[in-house]
Amino acid sequence: MAATPASGGAYSCDTAAQTREWMDAIAAFLQGHRPLLEAHVVNFFKDRLWEMVDAEWMECLRREPVESLLKLPSGCVQEHWPRTLQEFVINARSLVLPREQKPPQSLIPELHVASIGTVLAQGMNSKKKHEVVIEALAGVVHAVAKSCGAKTVVDVGSGQGYLAQALSFEYQLPVVAIDASPHHASVTNARAERIKKHYAAKCVEKQQLRVPRTVTCHVLSSDTLAAITLDACKDDHVEDVTETKIFTENYPQIQEPNHSIPSSILAGLHACGDLSVNMLRVFVSCEQVKAMVSVGCCYNLLSEDCYEDTDTCPGFPMSKAAKLSGLVLGKSIRDLACQSAERWRCLTKDIALQNFDIHAFRAAFQMVLEKLFPEVSRLSPSIGRQGKALRRQRLRKVMESNMAMEKTDFHCSTLMKQNMNTDDVHSSVYEVETRPVDIHHDECQKFALLRDFTISGLGRLGCGSVEDAILLEIWKDVQPFAEYIGPFWCLRAALGPLVETYILLDRLLFLQEQGDLVEALLFPLFDPTMSPRNMAVIAWKSSANPPGA
């Protein structure tokens, strides 16, 4: 193996003992900052969350340029920051897995990467092109399969079949594409037929073209995935026609090994939640599965031992050591693991401020629920992904004409006239005279966006409306503390990469705990700015040849 194993400063994960030491250090750090980990931004104003953070830290960070705040989750500190704040940021970053992309040739020196043209890339967004084409995931899977003698690739959570089709058409590998969505299966099949025509026209000699075989099943356990994998691999799939199988959730389990089934390799490009975990368990338990290349995602959707009432094994923790540690995450903390320090660092100032505003609106909306709809508030409702909608709305407003801006000013003026008798709350909010012409346009626009957010949120929850005067009063009460949301969120985001590192090390340790039977490593396959979930778990049975051998 040519690649250098991942390490985080003073820590390494070459061996199970080293991995446990690293995980213990992360667990101790996270336990020391449990309140910050568990805090939810929707309760920022309601629970006065800024008060849980060192007052000196908050006073310092609220005066920082946005650009400095955005670099904080990446471990960047300023000399004038309080010493304890600098130590928090630096120590947190020292425990994080290095995410810088490595060339796949450093893992497999003789790696051959087929050139995938526009036909295979059709329909892919830039992120998928980066993952499948530029970073040569298909090349890595092919190389590992070849070295381990795997006859079939099982693409788990295949989506629309981008990886499966790259492996089929460029590397002539038999591929079984498993996904829960019948729609994805039909899209995969239709797309494969179009691509096959292109490749057939290119063939100088008669060539047997392979197309992925699609399997539709909602995989709820590793046993189900194992049974489907072994069933689908019974033949080496050399036919040149598409085929779809649909399995129920009660698909019969494989009771004992069937040595007539060809060997296979499991591949997963952002297999969601427990699906990535089930891949690891199937790899360990199935003799026919010789290797695995898995890039996980959606940690928030993982099942967790302390939170799930289920007969199946939870998605977290996996390793014996993690189970004994007693570290409990929960959905909110696992959701934090999805934060990307690299993407934070690349945000523009305007986009960052818009993000902070969205958090402020959501927290203010929670105050509306608390005051006017307490029964709904106690249910901790979800109102959907309104942040993206509001960001799009704001971008449209930036591009609107002066006529539209004048309409906004008129709307604010009307609001003020309507609320002239509400203890002049508008003048407190905007810190200006009560004359409409003196209203600061940006603050007026923020209230208009909050109003839109509130109307939409209440509509989604089936609640009644709220008067502008009451909403304005609530905004007046919370607005002085809105400047703390950016610093608070950046401090919390600095813990996200630690949580992800712990989850990834837990998966690696699960494989290392199998002893000499399995070899495994973590490898940063993608550019983390383009694809934040860029860490691949690559494993192979010791009885097989290692990649690059």
C-alpha cells in the first residue's frame, strides 16, 4: 500500500490501538463542550444561548470581520483573541482528520483512469462530475476489484446510476445497482440504453457491452443487503440488456455461505445514513465480498443505539470501543457533523451574512411560536428548508430594479404608519426618527424577509396569522442579540469536523477490530470544497491482494 494513513497532528489511525487513542481524545474534548454541542440555533433567542459561551469570547468575536469568523471552523485564530479562545479553536482542529484531497495514484501507483466523456457525464451536476470523473472513483473501484479478484461490483445506493454506468461502459465490469427508488431504477435503465447506443456505434469490432442491472429495495438491515447482494451476483451478468428486480423488505436472508456465487466488491458513493454502515457489516460477514470502497454521508440519518427502538444493529456506534466509551451523540449533534469547514471558508461575506440572517429569522420565528402558539412550539416542529428559499428570494431582490426597491420602501413606510400607535417600536428597531424617509433600507428589508418567513412557516404548520405589530415587537426584543448568532454558529461549527472524525474513526475501528482478516484505511478522495463528504473507507480481505500490489 503506497498511501500514508490519515493522521490528525499528534494522532494516527494505523492500528486499532492508535485509533482508540484518537477517539478517546475526541470524546473527552466533546464531553467538555457538551452544552455547545447540544445547543440548537432555533432556540438561540428563547434560551439566550449566547450566555452559555464565555462572555470574553463573544465580545471579541462579535467585533470580528465576517471573513475571520468564516475561517474559525478551519482552525484559524487571530493573535488578539483571548488565549482560551485560541486554545479551543487550535485544540479542536488538531483532533480532526486531514481532509485535503490526495491523488488516487498515491494509493494505487499503477492506477489507470479511463477518460469519461460528455456522454457518460450527461445529466451530472458539477459535484457529481467531480466525484465520478475528476477524482476517478470509478478508476479506484476498478483497480481494487481487479487486485482482489472481484467479479462483480455492487453499487449500493446507486441513485441515477452515474458510478454504475462509468464502471460498466468504461471498465466493462458487471455491475448491480441497488437503490430504494423505482424512479431511480427507471432513470438508470433509460440512461444506460442511451449510452449503450453511443458506445455500440464506437465499437470497431463486435464487443459485448455491459449495462448495470438495477435492483430496487429499501435496505433496512445488513442481512437484507447481504441477501440481495449474493442473489444478484449469482451470475456474472454478461448479457447486454437491462434488467430490474424489485425486492420487498422481507426478502429472505442467506443462512449459510454459497461458494458457487462469484466474488464481489461493494461500492457506495454517498450511500445515505445506515446504508454505508450496512455495507461495512456485509463486507465483514460475507465471504464472497472481497473488498469495499465506501463514501458515506447524511450522518443525521444514522440510527443510534441510545435513541432507536429497533431489532437491527444501529448505525452508530459500530466499534466495540465506541460502545464502551458511552459517548452519545443524538440527531442534532450528528447533523452538526455534516458541516463543512472548507465550504465555510469559501463563503463570501454577503452569503455568510445572509446565512446568519436566516438563523436569526428562524430563532425569531421560534419566539413567535413560543408567544402565540405554545402548544405547537412544544412539539419542536420542522418548517422545511426555508433558508434556501429565502436566500434565493434575497438574491432576486438584489437584482431587482429601483422600482422594486421603491415598492419595498413603500411597504416599510406603510408598516410604520400602521404601527404608529404601538409604542413607536419601529423607531427602537431601526434607531432612527419615525419619519419613513429615514428608515435604513437594509433593516427594513430584513423585517420584510422575517415577515415572509413567518407567514410561510405558520402556513406550513397550519397556524393562524400574526399581526405585523406583534411581529415587529418580537423582532425589536431579539434584534440587539442577533449579532451574536454569527460568532455562536461558527464556534459550534468548529466542533462539527470533530464529530465527523469520530464517526469515521468508529467505522475504521470496527474494521480494525476484525483482526488480521481485514485491511482498511481512510482516504480523502475528493476536493472537500466541492464534495465535503470526501473521505472514503477502503477495505479488503487479507486473503485478497491489496490494491496496488
